[in-house]
Amino acid sequence: MAFELPKLNYAHDALEPHIDAKTMEIHHGKHHAGYTSKLNAAIEGTDLEGKSIEEILQNLDLSNGAVRNNGGGFYNHRLFWEVMSPDGGGNPSGDLAKAIDDAFGSFDKFKEKFSNAAATQFGSGWAWLCVHQGGSLEVCSTPNQDNPIMPNVGCAGTPILGIDVWEHAYYLNYQNKRPDYIEAFFNVINWDKVSELYKANK
Ligand SMILES: [Fe+2]
């Protein structure tokens, strides 16, 4: 069974004004679709065919560039769409809010650390909030389409929130102002989904 481009749970223009419709249309319909089809081409006829994306990435040979880039791109964007919502923003609550306070001191300190990781990731990449077994949290970033479930990428745990800082994610609306895009992202974070992922992976 080949991987399929996941459907968005909202319209392309639903995240405006924070993320514009044209960016969403191209990002999902072209970029994510491209990673998905190239991933399928890269695993076709190999022993990776039929495995889950998590299984593929957790056991990845980092020298396999086609699977690293396109498998990472498939997984990362799937998470990205899920952790955003037109009804998003605000603050997390419950167990996740407590875990954030425990790890970073406060929500504001977490926001500062996550935003800084996203702003200072040189070139293309992602910033992450990851949960480790036991429930502790970590903020980190990875270049290109790497992600924390890949082995030895300098960042570990299961990502429960991620922000895409490739220029394709923000350039049409924000040009070179990546920090403005990061600030706007906080208005669309789907904390209910992040909490659900926290509970499922802690
Ligand atoms: Fe992207």
C-alpha cells in the first residue's frame, strides 16, 4: 500500500491571516504531494515497502538520501497540518501545560525557546517540541526534512508539535521575516491535538 497525501482538515484559506491560502495550496498540494510520490518511488520494490512511516524513519540509514528527505518530508508535513487549526491559538491546558511548566518554567519561556529554535535554524528545517518516555519535554531543531524519530540527528523523542521553517512555508506572505511567521504560527496551534499526541506518546 503506497503512502497517500493526507487530506487537510480545513480549507486552504482557513488559517488566514496567519497563513495565506496560496501558501497552503502550494505547500500541501505541491510540496507535500511531491514528498509523498517521491517517497513511494524510493521504497518501491525495496524491503521498506509496506512498512509504516514511523518504522521506516526509526530504522533509517541516513545515507539513503531519497528516503531521508522524502520520508521525512511526508512525516513532517503530516504532523504540521494536524497541529494547526483555524480554532487554534491560546495556551495548552491539563497535563501538557504542567509538563511545559516543568520543562521550561512557564508557557512564555517555552514559547521563547521554541521560537528561538525556529528562528535560528540556519537555512531550511524544522523546530520541534518532543516528548520522551516518562513525559518530559524537549525543544530542538533539525535541518532539511530530518526529524527527531530518525536515529542520531541530534534531537530525540517523539515530536508532538513542529513548525516548518523552509521558505516555502512563509515566503509569499512574510518574505524574509521568519520571526513574524513564527509569531503568527502561535495563533493557529491546535493545542488539543498537541495534548492528544502528548498523552499518546509519553
Ligand atoms: Fe514544508
